[in-house]
Amino acid sequence: MTTILFLCTGNTCRSPMAACLFNALVRKAGLTDVQALSAGLDTWDGLPASSGARNAMERRGLSLDGHLSQRLTPELAQLADHIVCVSQRHAAEVWVRHPDAKGVSCFSPAIPDPYGGDDERYEQCAQALEVQVSTLFHLMETERRTSR
């Protein structure tokens, strides 16, 4: 199983939306050996996704209803084959906290944090994530096909 871990700060907005979008692409492609998870650098375990994030995903026919935040732990960092951060700052922090983590990268441009914003701000975030997640998914699929 290939595990992609999306990482943000609180694991209630950006990274859960990214994982949700990525997993939707995985399902659509009929893949059974790839999964996306999400975590936060500075969060408490067990927080639900923000209402703005849930609304943005619902508008796409997706759900974050079962999402509960989790902090990036050494075990989770080791489980992930790729850790995709929402910004360079997050990636730098992963390298400091978890120097043995594999495949650390970040979105470019960085994804602004919509936390505390209105639905329009969450929608802008979701649109930016859709572009970046789709690009990542297609790059990974191309790499998987050529490595066979």
C-alpha cells in the first residue's frame, strides 16, 4: 500500500480537504493500493474538520464527516511513503522534527490557510487544492506506470 500523507497546521482544513480530494481521485481510478491520510503539526487529536472545509467538500459530493484531527507522530511519519506539506514552512518543520521521514515535499505555491474565513475563502482554498492534488495524482500515476 502506498500512503500519501497531507500535512498542514491544525489538520481541520487544508490537509483533510487534500486527502479527501486525493482519495476521490484514487477511487475514480479504481486503485486499491494507494491511500491518502492527513495530519497536523500543531493540533490536538480528535478535532472535527472545520465547517468551511466540510461545506467545500460537500459541494463536490465528498464528505469530511468522519474526519478527526491527528498530530504528526514519528510512527505516522514512518508509515507515509510521501509527506506532502501545504507550504515550505511545514516541510522544513517536518525535516526538523522527523529527519528520517521519506518523500517530504510541499505544494507550490503554498496553500493559504482558510481557518476562520468565510465559505468563499474555503472555496478558494479547495480550488487551489484541487489543482495541486490533481497534478500530484497524475504525476504519481505516470511515475507508477513507467516504473512497472
